[in-house]
Amino acid sequence: MIKIANLSFRYGNNIVFSNLNLSLAPGGVCGLLGKNGAGKTTLLKLMAGLLFPMNGDIRVAGRKASERSVGFLQDLFFLPEVFDLPPVTPLQYEKLYSPFYPGYQRESFREYLRGFDVSIDTKLSKISFGQKKKFLIAFGLATGCRLVLMDEPTNGLDISSKSGFRKAVASCLSDDQVFIIATHQVRDLESLIDPVIILDQGSIIFNHSMEAVSNRLKISYLSEAPEPQETLFFEKRLGGYISVTENHDDMSSSIDLETLFNCVVGNRRQITKIFQKEAGT
């Protein structure tokens, strides 16, 4: 579905990516994680054809992203973190923009709006940021695009709306679609994201399914601090400690994404060896 080959990109003298490679198959909600400045938003914009690589190639379903062909744009929806909306109602917006998407689902759009409690009569310029974001999420899901890119989609959403977002994405995802969500709000999305990609210092340092994660890593809650040499990562939590170790029990273990991210970024070499061992390399 998505093939990135030898991608290089920079802002002036600031190198963001150098020979970056990535392949993603459809049928999943990919979580794109990284520290501030790691390149998450830049990578989304490159995938959307809004930025152009210095070298390398990005293809979505065989189409070159930088060419922004009609077929490419019909199959792409991008929800940026920062956006503006025109002074029209949701239904007026739909009338203006839905014809660009051949797979647009009119009834689904109304269903998502009802689920998010977004009025169809109020002008979009007059509603809160959270309501605007829910509107765009509803429209994006209704487009039926094969590639859906979202940058921090849960920022600005209240607790019930975050739950509604997870349910809506899970219910609409089809086998020929891929969602890529860049986020810092990992606790909002950890029941949804699979696979997990972690960017650090311009490189992809982790790209694995949650099944692979749970098979190779084990999380434990301890009353006392473990010996550092016995763990891959640990930190103090309320009432004790959380520890990540290699899983030798052949039993799946549940690992939250925040802990996984901190473990991978803080112990990159050992994590890489563990997952190489799993792959038999």
C-alpha cells in the first residue's frame, strides 16, 4: 500500500530524514510515535505530497505522492493538527467537498456527526476547536479513502469524544485501507494502534505489530525498584515500579504504548537485538 524508498528530506541545513525506508500494508491503524521534532508531521506531509523529498520516492498504491495525481488525491484524506474551516455548515461543506471522493458515504457522515454530537446547522467557523476537529474526523472517515493520515486527532477532544473516535475508526476500517496516526496522546489510542512505528533522530527505530511486542516483551509491576541490569526499562509509578524485560515465558504480555515508547527510545540497541532474534536474523 505504502512504499517509501531511500527518502531524504531537509529544511535548509536541518536534515530530517536520510535514506529512510518504510513499507506498510493495508488493513491497520499505524501509530506514528516520536519526540517533538522527530519528523512525524513532516513524514505525514511527505506522504500527502504536500512536501517534496530531496531524494527517494514515496508511493501510495503505486502512485507517486509528489505528483499529486487525481487518483492519488481521491484516495487520500489528511487531517492536520492545525487547520482552518470556512464559514459554512457541515452539510454545505459536504456539498462542496464530497464530490472529490468517489467512495464518499453520505449516510455514514451523518451517523458520525450524530455520534460526535456535532450540529448540522451551525457554521463551522462558530463552533469550538474540539467540535471542528470532530467534524473533520467525521468527514474524513466518510470519504472512504484508502489512505487516511491524522496528526494528533485526539487533541482538543473530551473523554467521551476520544472514546467515540476509537469506536468510529475501528468500525470503519476496511482491509484495503490504512490509517496513520501521529500522536503524543498514546494512552488515548493504545487499544486502536497496530502496528507501532517509532521515529527518533530522523530514523525509524521500531516498526512492529502489537502481537510481536507482546510476544517479545514483558511488563511487570513491582513494589521495589529492580536491579537495572535485570531490566530493559523501569520507572517509578504510584505505589511501586513498572518494569520491562524480555519475555522468556512464551506467553503474551500486555504493554502500554507510553512504556513501550520510553523503553525503545531509551534502550534502542537491546530492543533491536530482541526483535532481530524474533525474526531469526
